[in-house]
Amino acid sequence: MKIRMKNHEAPVSEKQWRAIIDCDSSYDGLFIYAVLTTGIFCKPSCRSRVPNRGNVIVFGHAEEARTAGFRPCKRCKPTDRLGPIEDWVARITQYIDDHYKDPLTLEALSYHCHGSPYHLQRTFKRWKGMTPGEYIQRTRIRKAKELLAGSDKPVAEIGTAVGMPSAPYFITLFKRKTGYTPADFRKLLREKTR
Ligand SMILES: [Zn+2]
């Protein structure tokens, strides 16, 4: 079998190389790597012997590696559906969407969505580009904006309704994220729509 490098095949980056050495499953689904000398491709989490870095190239998807002439590793089965991790991240996201009103901690999330806090945090960040904490804040601010626009509820009450019962904290975070205090944000909206 002859394998040739094409321009869409990238050499391995520092981050990806780390993931391969550490068998870091939080990268599974984000890339796969192929080894030029063996003609085999693997998931980052594969426990097989670490290849020589110079022989490694990465692909976004298993199909690309197969098209380029590589065979899937029998040990880590990189062509299997990535279901588990994708589903897990979707479940965590859904849990936050349903429970942003409650006091949500990383521990509570990992208890309800099963998995260690450390692994949950890392995996979520890889897939969503932000930590669960950042996603929770973003969700709360988005809901607060909706309530400010669509109701006359006092600001403190809105903070409580979106899971931030401390009014000073709610106002500070809202201002940091939007540039306005909740009261100013509401006033501005009203002026615009008048
Ligand atoms: Zn493998």
C-alpha cells in the first residue's frame, strides 16, 4: 500500500501530540491520527504504543483517513460511532438548560450527568469551547435578558429567577457580560421600541 501526504493532511500539533501521549479521551471525536509506518489510524485515547511523532498525521474524520489509504486500528476502533461522548456532552448541556435556575456546581453536574468533575470539565470544554461554568453564566444572562425585555419584574427578582439570588452579584455579572446594568439594559430596550 502506498500512502502519500496530501495538503489537507496536517502534521500533528503540540496539543494533539500531548493528547496522543496522554491517551486523552476528551479529544476523541475531535481528531484522529494515522501512522505512516504502520498504515493504521487511531483515536487519541488509543492505548497502543506511542508512535514516532514524525510519522504521525492527523485527520478530522475517520473517513478521510480511510480515503487516504489507512486502516482503522482494531484496538481502539476509531470508525465506531462517537455516540457516547457526543451524547454525554449533549446530556450535560441539556441538564444546564433545564436547571440554570438552581444552584449548579461542577460537583452537582457530575453527580447528575455521571462522570468525574475533572473529566466532565475537560470534555465539555473541548466540545463546546467553554467550561460548564461559562456555559451556565451565558445561559443565565440570556434568560435574564429575555425576562428584562418581556416583563416588569424587579431586577432582584429576575436575578433569582435565573439562578443568581444575590442581586449585587447578578448586577455585576450582567454588566460585565453585556456592558449594561440590568436596569439600563431594560431602559435602553424600552427606548428603542418606543
Ligand atoms: Zn488504536
